[in-house]
Amino acid sequence: MKARTCLAIVLAAGEGKRMHSARPKVLHAIAGRSLLAHVLAAIAETGVTTTAVVIGGGQEMVAAEAKRLLPGVECFVQHEPRGTAHAVLAARRAIERRPEDILIVYGDTPFVRPATLTRLRAALAAGAAVAVLGFRPADPAGYGRLIVADEQLIAIREHADASARERAIGLCNGGIMALAGAHALAILERIGKRNRKGEFYLTDAVEIARGMKLDAVAVEVEEDEVRGINTKTQLAEAEAVAQQRLRKAALEAGVTLVAPETVFLSADTKFGKDVLVEPYVVFGEKVKVEDGAIIHSFSHLVGAHIGKGASVGPFARLRRGTRLGEGAKIGNFVEAKEATIEAGAKANHLSYIGDTLVGAKANVGAGTITCNYDGNAKHRTTIGKGAFIGSNSALVAPVEIGAGAYVGSGSVITENVPAGALALGRARQVVKEGQAIRLRGSKTPGKKKAHSRD
Ligand code: UD1
Ligand code: CA
């Protein structure tokens, strides 16, 4: 059977005043990605043909994020927030193309599952003109109530407009809705604003469809799935829910999390088999950990690729563009950025490795710093295979250390070191016999000792 065409409309024009933030609401993040990104990912998985995002006036940041995530997205501006139906009609041009299904999803409802969106579309395929997502919240105050009679969805009544009897209904509107494309414009254009708030309510679509002798149905889901984010408290609660799910998924996939409640993951964190993560580790966006790797406690990783059997931390900071080869080791208090550490190479203690290639099996000694920034531009360092960098060396980039070369401890290396060479980039040690005693007089332990023997 040919797949039905589908337009998804994401409503994201709300200002999100209750977040008390200069950042538009849908750009706040959960599990390392924006609310909008979560919603767009769920939509993509139900196989839509086109996605439209409705943004408020002056919210170019939202349009930019939408385009970053989904280059083919269409953005429409709703200049004034005059209600959810008014917001949907901002995407009129897309609706006029008559897709078979139209999915309407809120940008601040990040947990909706693709399977649920697919269920809504299935209701349209089965003949309904309107399909609404219903749920039974612990506290229904504030939500629209789904009025059902003889198993038919008759109307949705907003809390403010509902009678006491209607308010006693437990089944509420989750806000996500599907409209049959063939009837959508006719229904939307009939929606008025005769309600308490004087807004164009999308929820009126149900009664209007009924009046047109069309079918409306409710599809029920768990409360978690339609959890909307309006405040920072709800954002934090949602983060906790997301983390719980990600940890559970990682455990079920075979990752060893010694203390799962202390490990923070991103929605896109990827693990191979037999990975061990010790307590208190943070995985930011775009981290991949391959089979058998160990991430020790108190490490912070963003945009890093950890090769097979590699070891990280404790107390390591791996920033974007870090790639560890098989069996590579990054130890305590080591920071890396845009750095490739090839197979078997080590930087075990107290280093900064930036814009660098560390060849296979090279050893980067304690306290080595790649001086990659001259105050103006960043420069690259290359450390050849099997090279040895003595402790407390500064490698002033751009600079290349050849394969198998040896840099003496405490060197400041400003020029390339050929393969196999020994480089000592430090002043020669000077020893002056007895000079300390002359300089320090009675403070010299050696001298005091001499006195006591008298
Ligand atoms: C809406 C539903 C309510 C449902 C609840 C679920 C209506 C009339 N009411 O109420 O039945 O129980 O969601 O959470 O639909 N938006 C715009 N432009 C506007 C108005 C809203 O883009 O002019 C967007 C908002 O950014 C938000 C979404 O639409 O993402 C919902 O709007 P909101 O005002 O939060 O609706 P509720 O009052 O919560
Ligand atoms: Ca809301």
C-alpha cells in the first residue's frame, strides 16, 4: 500500500514567559538537545512528508535551530499569539497542498513517541477527520477535557470554559492532534473565538467536525508522553525522566553503569559492548564509546569518540573533536580538544592536548602542554608514532615531533624535532658547590647540624 502523505506542524510560537528566560522556550534542552530537536526527531520517525514549524515574531533563533536540525523544514511566523488554531493557520500554504494527514504537535512536548503519532495517523486512515491524544493526569486542572459519549469524541472543553460537570472529567487533551488533510482547511476556517480567552482554539475542531458529520476520535496515552514544559521546574523534572530512560536503555543494552543515578547521558550517546562507566560521569552531545572502553569517575565528555578498550579519567575532560584510538589512555586532569590520540598512545597526567595528533604508542608525559593558541589563531601540533615527550614540556605550535623522537623533561619546544632525534629545550643545569651555605647562612640545615656537633 502506498504511504499516505503527511504534513507535521510544530507549534512553537509561544513566548514561554514562565521560563523567565531570554531564550525561546523550545530551545531549552533536555538530555543535551533542545525541546524542538526531541519533537522533530519523533516526527521524523513517523515518516512525514513535510515538516512546518510555526514560530513567533522575532524568534529567528528558533527558525535557525529548526533549519540546523532539518534543512528541509518550512518555517512560518505567527505574528501575534491569537490561539492554537490561529497558529496552525499560519502554516496555511502547507495545508493548502492537501497532504492526506496533518499532525499538529506542540514544540514544548518533547516526550511524544513516534508510535503514538503513528497511532493518530492510523485513526485518520481508518476514516476519522480529527484524532486527539487523550491522557488522564493526576491533576486535570488547566487542561481541556475530552467529552466522550457513546464512545464518540463529541467536543473538547477548555478548563476556563468548562462547567463543573465537565471539569469532573478525568480524560484530558494532550494537545497533540491529527486532522484529515481533505477537511482541515474547512474545519480550521470555521473556528471562532467565542470563549473566555477570546482566542482561536484548535480544540474547537472536534465539535466543528461533528457538525460537518465527520468523525472525531480520542487516542489515549500515558501522562509522561504528553508532559509539557512551561517552567524551569518542569524542565528539571523532564530532565530527570529523560535521564532515567537513557540510563535504563544503556543498562539494557549491556553497558555497566556502576551507579546509574550519577551518570548523565545525552539523547545521542552511543555505547558499544562491555563498556564500563564508573560513578559521576557526564556525557554531553555526540559521544560514542566503543567496545570494552572504561570511563573512570568524574570525567566530562562532549563530542568525543572513544575507541575500543580505551581508558578515560578519572577527572578527564574530553572536548569536541577528541578521538581516542584502540587502547589509548587519557588519565587524570588531562584536557583534550580536536585531538586524535592514536592506538596505544598515552597521556596519563595533567596535560592539555589541543589541535593535536598523537601518533600510535606515543607517550605524553605529565604536565605536557600543547601551546596551540598564540592569542590570535590556533595552531597544530603533531607528535609522531612512538615519540616520548618528557614531563612538563611545552610544545609551542605549530610544531612537529618526529616518530620515535625524545623530548627531554621541562623542554620548551619551538622548532620541529626530526624523527628519532633527542631534543632538550631547556637551560643546562648549573651546580655551584657550597654556594647555598654561603647564601643562606644559619638557615642551612647542613650548617646547623655542624654546630650541634661542637
Ligand atoms: C492547550 C489545549 C488544551 C490542552 C493543553 C495540553 C487549546 C486551546 N488548548 O492548552 O486543551 O489540554 O494544551 O497541554 O489548544 N501556541 C502558539 N500560538 C498561539 C498559542 C499557542 O504557537 O497563539 C503554541 C504554544 O507555543 C504551545 C502550544 O501552542 O506550544 C499550546 O499553547 P498553550 O497556550 O500552552 O495551550 P494550553 O493553554 O496549555
Ligand atoms: Ca501549555
